Amino acid sequence: MVESSVPFNPFPGLRPFRTSEDYLFYGREGQIDQLVRVLSDTRFLTVVGVSGSGKSSLIRAGLIPALHGGFMATAGSTWRIAILRPEDNPIRNLARSLHQAGLFYPDEEDPEISVDVLETLLRRGSQGLLDVTWQAQLPEATNLLVLVDQFEELFRFKQESDRRHAADEAAAFVKLLLNTRGQRELPIYIILTMRSDFLGECAQFRDLPEAINAGQYLIPRMTRTQIRAAIEQPVAVGDATITPQLVNKLLNAVGDNPDQLPILQHVLMRIWDIWAATHQPDEPLDLEHYKRTGGMECALSNHADLIYRELSDRQQKIAELLFKRLTQRTPEGQDTRDPARLGDICAIARATEMEVIAVVEAFRAEGRSFLMPPVDEAETLSVNSLLDISHESLMRLWQRLRTWVAEEVESAEAYRRLVHAAQRHESEQGELWTGIDLASALRWKTEAQPDEIWARRYHPLNSSAIFRQSIDFLNKSEQNRLYELNRERRIGISLIVLSLATALAAVLASLQYVNAQRFQLESKNSLLTSRLSSAEATFALNDQLAALVIALQSGEQLQQPSTVSSDIKLSAIATLRQIVYGIRERDRFIHGIQPDNFLDEKKGWVYSASLSSDGRWMASGGGDFTVKLWSTDGTRFYTLEGHTDAVHDVAFSPTEPLLASAGADNVIRLWRLDGLPVRLIGTPKTTDELRLVIEAISFSPDGTLIAAAQRDGTVMLWDISGNLVRTFSGHQGWVHGVDFSPGGDRLVSGSADGTVKLWDISGTLLKTWNHDESVQDVAFSPDGQLVASAGNDNHIKLWQVDGELVRTLVGHSDFIYGVKFSPDGEAIASASTDRTAKLWNAADGTLLDTFQGHRNVIQSIDFSADGETLISAGFDNTVRLWSRTRTDLERVENPEGIEIRSVSISPNNQLVAFADDNGTVNLWNTATQAFLEPLEEHEAEVFSTAFSSDGQYLLTGSLYGTVKLWKIGESKSLQTLEIQDSGQNNSGQNNSGQNNSEQNRDTTYSVTFHPDKELIAGASSNGTITLWDIDGRLLRSFQAHEGGIYGLAFSPNGNQIASASEDQTVKLWSLDGRLLTSFTGHQDWVYSVSFSPNGQEIVSASADRTIRRWRLDGALIGRPLRGHENAVSNAIFAPDGNTIASASYDNTVRLWSHRQGTLLRTLEGHDDFVYSLSFSADGKTLSSSSADGSVILWNLDLENLMNRGCQWAFAYIQKNLGSDEDDSSVCSDRPS
């Protein structure tokens, strides 16, 4: 990236615009003029609008600057502005705002004294605000404006505080404001901002409705033109541009919903931040920056999650308790804000004041603004600070918060039920709990760990006594259960003692055998579990080949005849898959014996490694004074001895079977590839003179010359016969790097003096470039047009040979000792003392990959001739070979490059069908790895695909209610069906003759085949389920849900059909449309439903981030599966019924143990939302589709993974594993 001056961010995010930001506030000019007129006429203005309509911003950045600008001609341009929120102390807050406006004692050293006096004056009577203003003696032509922002807080305060006190306080506050009306002696103006859904509450206060009616301004929706101005104009002020495509995307995402405006501001703020961090000169804000935010749906949630993940574990727990306390759910099911004092959070979280403040500051910092009070109010947080969520949209869109709220609601409901039962028991109207009630309560107590402080929120009066009574009731219930169990056990023992005595001998013998078998099985499972943990930990530490061997050993144990739990087996397969597809290290070579003491440490350093042009040989030079020469097939190995000091560089001749080495003994040695010496070039040094050292060497392209970089500041040019051709002088420090141009007519050198010099072969200096610190290595690009240099400033610089700096590559955290271009010139590799090697895009400088594994400095990096392998050498005594490209996930890219909504694998595993947002259905042949002819009849997004049980037919469902039936092998559909509403037939037209495809705009979210393929079902956004036969005849259509249906599934026996809906329920139906069971418990839209293979259970996935398992009678199985960090879009059973796979908007796929209810594995590979999943019939492949435009085929085939892993690690195993039985047997019976 070319660095440039990045302008400030012109978008405020969730917080309201400030008064000082009027120059960024666009699109509301006409509304501001209307507000000025109403305020001038009435002096009491109430600005009303829905949440998110921009009330506060309109006043602060619109009306107030207009008043200061003299737009109200009758009042002038001099104003004192008092801004407050009522919170839970409205009169005190009014006094504070008046003091801050400079109305009373503005120079008082202790502001609280002035506030105390003002509060006392205000409380003297209903004329208090007039009296204070009168005593303030405002200068002539000076007006007072009192802005009560979020006036609706007054109603919440009145309801939730001590009833009598709150009612009196609220009424007195309202009278202070109302009594300014009707007088003109004092220039007092009042503005209230209030959410429109609270208008009805105003009738609680006498005369307030009349005042509001006289001066009400209902904020209208912004037009598309106005929103466009709000997007484009601040961008222009920020000295940037935005593409029309992005503007239109944003406009379409906002639509005409005013609630989206703060979200739009937040998205724009995030787009700007991302653009500012990565943009090139003159690059506009574009769709790629928008996509990286997560879009309108996820930007806010993703940003909040980013902040959350920055916190420590302790802080994350405080944040969870904080946000749970600041939200509540109304009896109507709406999530609302519930402000709390910081001290209350300290008590609930059992945290110090500073611990809580640190978390609050993380969420209210500039550019975040998720919590109030905002940082711009300059309030120093303390235990008395009132904390609040900044905007309702956070509660609606932050998926993690929604999950927390759902958990809190469940916990509160469990506590209320416990309180009720305890009180009934206390009054002798109820019994102690037993059975499910007791088990559920005990589980709640263990998981929620409630205490008196937490319980006070739900029973504020006499909370301690109620909590103790409830917990005592629960403890007594548990004690009673234990007593009953013991009593039953004693009775049972008495009855069976006699029969046990007669059978004891036989039982003991049988138990001995069973226990031995069980012990053997448990030992094997324990060993396997231990190996898996070891493999995962080893891989996480970047010891990749060692991790692969351990995983392969686990795989071989799985294939031995023994009983292994399905969970352990899947975990082993997933671990092996993760390593096989994630490994980059191809092979590892130990240069020499690792020194066993610190003084000899440098003898274990490897300074250089290189591959021959034919790829058959590799060489390394080390601190042990030797050169090692290996054949890459592992059959031959030579130690080349002759150097009398460390070997700093090795290089293969590009034209001859020769190897050159050079180092601290100041000579170049030439070797044959059978290890025999050819020639010594130069004169060996006879003293310890530090300047007589060769740092690097380079062959000319024709192999006739060798350039040597010298510590004395020169480059010496030799022919391979040993004659000195020329000396290049000009550097003022050690020369660390040298390279020939591809044409052989130029040299480039890099030095400790911080310069890079370009020479022609005759010795003429052509160019000098500068680094900030020592230059360690240099390299020409294959076309000779670029030079790369790297060094102690941690940067790689690319220069045009004509002298211009192209770009600087930033990413290493320490010195860079090696840099090389790939043979195709498309990539650059670098090696650093930060123990990483990195791969960069040469065209734009982006970081492509990082290679980790060396345990010390990486001194050298190079490419193989084909560019597919990198070779690195480090001070950990190793030479490592790396695969330039990943062992790619079996990924199928959408030819259109757009979102893929649905994926299905055919029953014979030969085809993968996936559908996208363009309406195209693609078929991928897994055997030939090629696409069949696409199915392109749909005119809009296709949301669902399904194969028939025999794999001969495919069903697709799309936007506008269209369902199509296809025969595999044919590109034209057999049937086009329409989701039915009452009054429609199935002829493609409704009864009025209009075409259904035009009139019916409902979306088909899910389609499915009956197990016998003779029946088809489709579900729609209008809440209906429609059934047809295979010939397209309508059989039945019935209203199933109050909201859209996203998931649909036939039971394996075909007798029932299950549906999942945005009404937060799952329902089970008979095929004649009778409701059999309704499943409730999800706290948000339910996206999918799936039957277990035995048909006895179902699994559902929801936007509440949970997966729930149910029996067919509606009973929940175990606890909800939690772990996804965003909405769960799909959940399905594996064919064996033991595993559940889930997909999520957090870009992951997860595998769960059905029996244990635990997470087994998280599969990562997608870069955007994951929408859909499908298992192959044998369970060996899991497919997933994503908004990133790809389908990934996750390989869960143990045999296939073992073969892949053994082929990868064969050479390493042969060289490095010892005689240990476990080591020597791994992969021994598999082809290399």
C-alpha cells in the first residue's frame, strides 16, 4: 500500500451527530427550515419519530446550528443551549444542563455547588425554570434553549422507580417545562425529542398533550435523494469518492425504513475505516469495502463482536453481565433498554469499578459508541454513572446480545417459577419439586449461578428474603429426592439379596470378563483421545509434519478392529482432515548435530539453502563449517567439508551440475553434485579480520560468473575458473546481498549502509536507493524490471530499475534476511528473524500467506524452478520445504462468482447441485470435476434445492414462489409450480387470468421430495405449505405459520412433514395438513428443520444462534447447542444419526455430538455467511454453500485422508522416524 494522508472519518456511526458536525449533516435541509418555523411560532417544539429516524441528530446538527446562524430572524443568533436526558433524576439533570450552558455561577470552581443551588431553585415551585432564567440576567438578545433529548425516559423512570416519588418528580419536571409557555417576557424555548410509540403516555401529565399538539413535528421518511445526499456529501467533505454501485447498494439496503438510518451511518463509518486502512491513491469507497463490513445485516454485529473478542476472558464475562443487565424483554416480547448505574454492574459482576469502566470504555470509544454516556460528554465514569445502550438497533442486530438476552429471559423465567413454587410450598399450597421440574431447576442453578444481587432485579422488594426462601425450597426438594432414592434403594436391596446370593459366583465371573473388556476399550479410547489432543496441540504450535504423523497414527488405530465411540471417531477424522488440508511443510532436513551448549550455538545455525534448477538436489550451508547436499528423493546425501568457518551462502549453477558455497573463510568453493570438490576461488584469510568475509554469492544467468558480496563494502566478480574479473566499490558498510539481472548485464547489491546499488556489468554505478536501516538481501524480478530489497527496517521495497519506488511491503515484525521473486514473477517470498516466511503478491503487495514452523531466525528463502516449492533455512538447524499453494479444500467456485444459497448432494454421491442469486442452478460432477449444463430457467434467486431419493430428479425453489422440477440430464424443466394461496389453481394463472409469476411475489424458501419421490412439498414466505404429486398436480395447500417458512422436511417414513418459520416455531404436520406438534423455545427466526435418520427426533437451527433437538412429542432433548457467533442458518443429521452439522452466518460449519450435546469440531474455510449443508449418503462428504460464492466439499473419508496424509509425509517418515513400534509402522502398508 502506498501511504497517504488519511482524512478523518466523516460518519459518526451509531451516536447522534454533534452540534459541531453540522458540515457533515446532509439531506435534511427542508426539515430544518420547518423546525425553525414551528419553534419560532410555539416556543415549545416536540420532535417525534420512530427509533432510528434521527431525532437527536436533526436537532443537534441541524436545528441548533441554524439557530446560531440566525435562521430564526425574530430571535437573533445568540443562544445558550442546555441539553439533557431525563434519566432517573430529571430535575437534577436539568440543573446540571443549565449550569453547563453558563446560566448560573459559570465560574464556580466546584460545579456541583452551582448545580445544587440551581436544583434548589428549580424545586421551589412550578415557576422554577422561569425564576432561574430571570435571576440569570441573560445578556440582551440572548435566548435560552432547553433540549430534553429522549423524553420517553421520563415514563420509564416514573414506572420503575419508587412509585410515589417518581410520579411526583416526573410531574414537577413536566410543569417546569410547560410553565414557560404562554409568556414572552423571557426568551425561553423548549424542545423535546421522543419516540412516537410513547406519544400515548403523554396523557399521564396534565396539559402536556395540548402543548405537544400545538408544536409537534413528526419526522418524515427521508427520500432516496435525501439519503443519497447523506451518503455522498460527507464522503466528498472527507476528500474521497464513492462508486455509484456502492451508493445504490446502500440505498437499496436502507429502502424506505427510517429505522435503518443509524445502521447506515454505522456501516458507512466501518466502510470508511476499512477503506482508509487499505486504499490506494484515488481509490474510491467500493463494494469490496462494504462486503468486508458484513453488510447492513451484519456490520454492527461484526463490529461489536470484534470489540468483544479484544477483551480478556474476565472482561468478556463482565461484558456479558453488563449487556444482560442493560436490556430487558417486555411481556409483549420486545427487547428494550434498561439503564443501570455502573455500581450496580460492579455488584452483579463482582468486579471492581476500574474493571467495569475498562469494559465500558471499550464499547463507548470514538468510532464505536455502543454504550452511553458518550465520550463527547466528557463525563468521567464512576459508580454513579448511568449506563445505557446507545441505540435499540444494537439489541436487534447484535446476534451475541440477542443470545445473551434469550439466556437471561430463560434464567429469569426459571427463577420466577422457583419463587412461585417456593411461596406456594411455604403457604402449604404446593409440594416440593420432583422429576423434570427439579432436574431443570438444579441445572439452572448450576449453569446460571444466581445470587441475591442478580435476583434483586426481578423481585426488588424484599429480594434477599425471597431469594433465600426460593433456594432453600430447591435444596429441600433435592434432599427429599435423595432421601426417596435411598429409601427405594434399601427396599430394592432387601428384595434381591437372596437371589443375588445364589447367583453371585456366576455374576462375579461374568463381571470380571466384562470389566476386562471394558478396561481394554477405555484404554484404547483414552490413548486415541490423547493422541488427538497431541496432534492438535502440535499442529497449533506449527510443528506440522510431526502433527500429521500423530494424526496418521490415530487414523491407523481407528482402522483396527475395535469399538470406538462415534464421537471420538469423528473427532479423529476431523483432526486428520484439518491437518491434511492445512499442512504446508512438505519435508524437513536436519543440517547437522545440534550443539549441546550455548557457546557452540552458532554451529547449529543454517545460513542458506537452495534447490537445483532441475529440482533433484538441495543444498545447505551452516555454522558447522559444512555444506550438506541431498537428493530430493532422499536416496543420496553428502557432507561437503573444506570450509574453515561458517558457510554463509550456497548456490547451484543454472547451466552446469555445479554447486558453489562461500562464507566466513572468505573463499568460494565449487563442488560436483557427487560431493567431490572442483575448485577454490579466492584466497583463504589467515587472520580473524572481520572484513574478510563473504556474505552472499550469485551465479550469472549463463553460469560463467559468480558475484560475491563482501563485508569490506565491495562486490567481487569472478569467473568460474577462479579469475577475478572486477571489483565494485561504493558501499560504506558490509554488503549483505547481491543478485544478477536475468540478462546478466547488471548487478544489484544491498549493504549495511542502508543503500541498494544498481550496477552495469562493467562496474558503472547506475542507481542508488535508500532504506532506513541496513539492507540484508536484494533480488531481481524474472523480467528484470523490478528490484526487491529487504532489511532491518522490517520492510520490503520494490523499485523500478529506472529508479522509482513502486511500493513498500509491510508485515514482518523484525529484520528481513531473505527476499526472492518466484520464477513466474507473480510472487515474492521473504524470510525474517520473526521466525516466519511470507509470500506476497508482487503486483499489488498484498500478503498472500505466512509460513510458520521454524523455532529460530529464518536466514534464507528460495523458490524451486517450477515455483511450487519454497525452501527455507534457519538458526534452528533445519532446512524446510514448503508447498507454495495450500492442499486446497475441495472447493467448487460458482462460475458466476456470486452467493450460493443452497447445496445438495445426489444420493449416489456423483452430483452436487447448487443454486445462486442469479437464478442459476449448477450441477458439479464429482468424478470428472466438471460442470454439467447449467439450469437457467429461474429469473431470480434460488433458495432451495433437493434431489429425489433415486437421484433422477431435482427440485428447485426461488423468489416469487416458483418451484421447478427437473430430470437430471435435461436442461429444460419438467414442471413449473407455484406456491398456492386461496383462490388460485395450478394452471400458472389465477382466477382473474393474471399470470401467477407476476402477481404472486411470495418467496419459496424450501422445497423437498417425499422419500418415495412421488410427492413434492414447497414452503413459502406467506406461511403456506403446498403439496403436489410428481406430475405437478396440486394435492393440498394449507396455512402453517404466521410468518415465512424457511425450512421443510419429510420424515423418513414419509408420514409427517416438519416446518420451520420466522414466527420462532417448528411444527409437525400430518400429510393432510393436521397439526401434530408445535415446538416452541427459539427466541428468533427458525431457519431449518431436519429429521434424524430413524425419524424419532428433529433438529432445528435459528437466528438466536442455537441448535435445538426435539422428540416428536415436542420435548426438548438436552440443552440447546450453543457456540456459533451469529445466526445458525442450517442444521442437519449425519446419515448415522450420531452427529449434527450446522452452518452459520459466522462463516463456519460446526460438527456436534448428538448424544453428548457437545461441539466436536469447527470447520473454517468460507469467507462469508454459510447458508446450506448436505451430507453424502455414506456420510463421507459434507457440502456447504456460502455467500462467498463457493461450495466446499468437506472430506470425512478416513481411508482417503489416510492415503493423502501418507503420500504427503512419506519422505519425512522414512528419514525421521525411529524404530519405535508406533513410529515405524505408520503408513508402512500404503503406497508412497
